Amino acid sequence: MTHTIASPGRIASIDIFRALTMTLMIFVNDLWTLSGIPQWLLHTPADYDGMGLSDVVFPAFLFIVGLSIPHAIDNRRKKAEKDHKILGHILLRSLALIAMGFFLVNFENISRGSLPILPEIYEILLIVAFFLIWTKYPSGKIKAIPVSFLQGAGVVLLVVLAAIYRGAGEELTWMKIHWWGILGLIGWAYLFSALVYFFSKGRLPWIIAALAAVMLLNLQEVLAWGGGFKLIVSASNHFLVMAGVLASTIFRKIHSHAGTPDPLTLHQGNERLMAPFPGGKGKTEGPQETDRSYFLILMALGAAALIYGFLVRPLGGISKIHATPSWTMICAGISLMVLALLYLLTDRLKITSWARIIAPAGRSTLTCYLIPYVVYPLLSLLHFKLPAALTTGPIGLLKSLLFALLIVAITRLMEKLRITLKI
């Protein structure tokens, strides 16, 4: 099976940005295994005014989630899918992410000596349950086994794992909300932003109004010193996703106004992604003018976000843990500028071959994210441990990079085996 960098009809910069971010996320998540590495690569402490590379990765992923929302919802509407079905898809997708995040966070707080099975086995079975429930099955049956049976088995397995769970602490506890986890935060922020786009039907003034509202909510969270109003999770998460929604909405408005076709209806390859569209409404601009306009808008928005981020730095400082407005806006600015550069490089200049090695991380992102949750416990069960020389300093960083690329390679293999998650 041959794979392209971005599938036909998709926007290369979004897929490659997603692949880069997921690969980087696996890399920084592996840094805990190392010693003697620069502090700027790591997460900064909660009360420290600053940020490291690791603090930029998650907000970049939230931004990418937002980038995909307008294209996904509008594409469903163009296929004449009923609104209630689109809304149902949004709710089920959010629920899946929140549920996975809830289970994974509780695993982080598990009591090792109070389970009938080893925590490593518990973790592996948890991921197996996720795959049984949310795998993108190619047909109604897998080797004569009904898909509904496999999904039901996954649900039963989750119920059993929940039943035997015991949380660590002064007293043993059952599952509870500690925080929502990476996937849970994505789920809540996706739900809010997708609903905004769904009900506003992509109207730019409403998108901007929602973005401004969550920006103000994020600001009051800091000014109230923990006593402010929250939309389940910090408005910082909603802002970052909505920033991606805004970027994609502007993209679609620019190309609609210029008379160029919806990129999701085109095929990449010999046919230009931004080829002129005869008969389009409004003033017809060439692809270069359209691309230049979008690039400049993204760069301007990114610069504005960075400036605002540093201006509000006195209000709580730059802190990922506290989700301060300064951190939020700086990360949004970085994401907007990275998208602009990737758009110029990949969609305009068509330079994409460099990203081929990490492409599976952009196509099967959730699958890629969950694979380490199986690899780490397997290595622990096998008592596998690298010598200190391979987990220290520059050699250790190379090891973590190779580990990230290995996870991407496993993702590619799972794609070939047709074992990928779809929510």
C-alpha cells in the first residue's frame, strides 16, 4: 500500500503540521527517560515564569484540532449529511476523547499493590479496549467475527478494568476526575469549538466573537487566582482550538472570494491544489495572490498574538501548568506562524518529500499517540533497560528521537494491517 504525504484532496500543510507535532510530542514525552539534557527542552515548573520546547507541543496540537474542524464539518454538509447526524458525530467524538482521557489519567494514579493484575498489564489491556471499540474496521466482519461483537468486547473489557481499579492515596479510591488528561482536554475543547462552528455555520464574525470571549475567560481565570469561571476546562484550551478554527475559516473565505475551488474537492499531484476555478463568484485572483494573502494574514495574526502574549506577561507570567493568557497567546502566535511557513513550503511550493518519514503520524494520529502506552509497559515487563550512556546528554536525545521515529514506523505498519483508530 503506497501512502502520500497528504491524501488526495487534503491540505498538505495541515497534515504535515499534525505529523510534526505528534512526532515531537512522542519525542518530548520520552525525555523523562533521559538525564543530563538541556532544561529548555523540558516542561517548566508550574510557578516559573517561562516555557520550554515541551510546553509548546500540546497547544500546537490543540491548534491543529481547530484547523480540521471547518473542513470536516463543511465537507459533511456538502455531502448533504443531515445536521443531526453531524451534531451526533461531534458529540460522540468528544465523548470518546473524554472517556479515553479519563481512563488514562486514572491509570496515572493507580495503586500498584491493590490490583489483581500488574499495572503494566492493566495499561496494555486498557489500550486494547480502546482499539477494540474505536478501530476503523474495514467491513462488517473481521474473519467472520462481527464488528459489533469486537466493539462489545472492548466495552466489557473497559467495564472490567474500571471495576478492578484502585487509586493510590492515603485511602484506596475508585476512579475520579484528577484532571482530564491530554485526550480529555482535547475532547472538551473540540466539543466547544465544533459546536461554535456548527451553529454559526462558519460565519467569520461569530468565530471572532467566540475567540474573543474565550480569550477574556482565560484572562479572568488568572485575575481571579483560581476562583474564576471555567468552561469545564481552562479557556486556554478552547482559545487554542478556536485559533485553528479561525485560521481555517479565513482560508475558506479567501478561496471562496477569490473564486478558487475548495481544496477538499481537488486531487493533489499533477493538478494544482490552488488551480483557478472558472465561474467562481467574486473577483478572480490567481493562486499566487491568494496564497500570498493567506500567508500574510497568518503571519500578521501570529505576530499580534505574540505581542499580546508578552504584553500580558505580568498577569500570571508564562506558565503552561496555570494556562496563563501569556502562555496561551505566545503558543497561538507560534502555531499561526508555523502554519504560515508550512503552507508556503508545502501547499504553494509543493515541497513535501521531506515529511514522508513522519506522514503516518499525520494520518493516524490517535493511533500513533496511544502506541507508547503499549511499548513502555512491554519494555517494563521484559525488564528492558538501556545503559546509562545511551540515555544521557546528546546520545540520549538521539535515542528519544529514534524512539519517536520507531513509534511512527509502527503506526505505518498498523496502517498496512488496517488497524487504526477512527473517532
